[in-house]
Amino acid sequence: MSQKVMEIVTSKIIEALEKGTAPWKQSWASSRSRNIISGKPYSGANALFTHPMVTGFEEPGFLTRNQINKLGATIKDGERYLPILFYGSGKNEKTNKEYRFTRFYKIWNTSQIEGLSFNDTRETEKNQSAEDVLNGWVDRPRITTGPYNPCYGPVVDTVYMPEQGKFNSDGEYYSALFHELVHSTGNKKRLDRDLKPLMLDSHSYSKEELIAEIGSAFLCHHTGVKGVIENQAAYCQSWLKALKNDREFILKAAREADKAFRMITEEASNGSSKKETPPKVQA
């Protein structure tokens, strides 16, 4: 079964690459702090000022007082604003010289506001086949759900995920979750791949990203998750650029991804001697 999955999915990815893929699209609402009207994440010092570890807010969205008023909402009693910086430029009319200036703006987190009518979390539906795979993997890492971007922490052996409703579709949620779970198979106590945090354009990190995305494609095909193969191929294409478009690397990564696929599905469900209950998903 595994060999068939590997051959089918790898051929689909290569076919999509040969046809030319659209740019990869992020499939979830970013957990980076941002203005929810513009959707633009804060950067520089403002990213620090609004970071959850600094503010204590779990929600990443912020608004100015003017934006709050236009939405017909109100600031809760006793809530204090956060200051952010605005960098601008202008021109002196007399000297015609350009100058730069800095202003402070007051913003409030969405949790400090009453009467907001929007909701960026959609209704979701579980994929039972995918859930069976997750529940059947005895040695899986802990999965924690919260205000995160999808990632895997090797030191604590934990996958961090946004809520399922933050993704554009249920398929994209499972695709991202499988991607991080494949990363976790590289832990030293499992398949022992190189998971050191390296530069994004490094050879080893590119290989690991390809392994994770191809492994995710295998798992999506295996569990019937549809509508994600094109974005998976686009993701692979973006990492192949760092490898000078070496298409043979897809096949090399696919072999490593197949080992991860076998660990998460076949080996975990067929004869594992461990009897512990898999770690529960934590909100």
C-alpha cells in the first residue's frame, strides 16, 4: 500500500511541477499580530510591542479607536491601549527637503472590544480517516492548539497548530497538521533526521521541508483529504528553487517521506509494542 501511495503522489507532484505551478498560498489566518482591517502584520518594534508574550493577549488582532468606532463597537471599561509607532516622511515646502517623522498610535486588542460582529473562524468538519491515523499513532508528539502558526518543536516534541477553523478549508488543516507530524518523525528518538534550525536556503533545511510536504501529500492521499495537491506542489517548487530545481531531489525526499508515512500509519498501527495512550490535543 505504501509503495503505491508513494508512486501515485510523487508522480502527481512531478506532473504539477512540469506543468508549472501557481505561487504557494498560505492556507491559514496568520497568528502574527496585525491590524484586522488592513490585514497587514506588524513589523519591527511594533511586532514586539504586540507580541502575545509581551501583551498576554491570545488574539492577534488589533484596531485603532477610529476603526473601532466605524465598526460600531466600543472599548470595554478600564481597558488600556497599546502604543505602536508609525514612521512617515514629508517634504518641507520652503526648503523642498524631505524629512522623516515618527508618531505614536493607540490600538486595542480585539479581546478588549465589545460589539465586534465579524468572525474569522469558520465551521469545520472532521475527516474520520485522518483522525483515525492520528489516534492510531501511539508514539506521536503532543499536539497543542492555540494562537500559533503551524510548527514543530523538536526539543519539546510538540506540534503547534492554529484552530482548524482558522484554515481556508478542512483539507488545508489536515495537510498542515500532517506536514508538522512528518517533521516530528525526524526527531532523534524516531527516524533521526537533521532538524537543526538552519538558514531557510540551506540544503538540509530545504530537504527537510520537501520531506515534510511530500509526506503530508502521502498522508492526504491515504486518508482521502482532497483539494490540496496543487498547493503542496507549489510549496515543493518554492523549496526546489533553493536546490537549483534539481527534480531528482523530489525522488530522494520522497523516499525519506515514505519512511515517515510508514511510521505514522503502518508501523504505528501494525504491531507496535507500546501500549500508552497517544498524547491528547490541548487547546
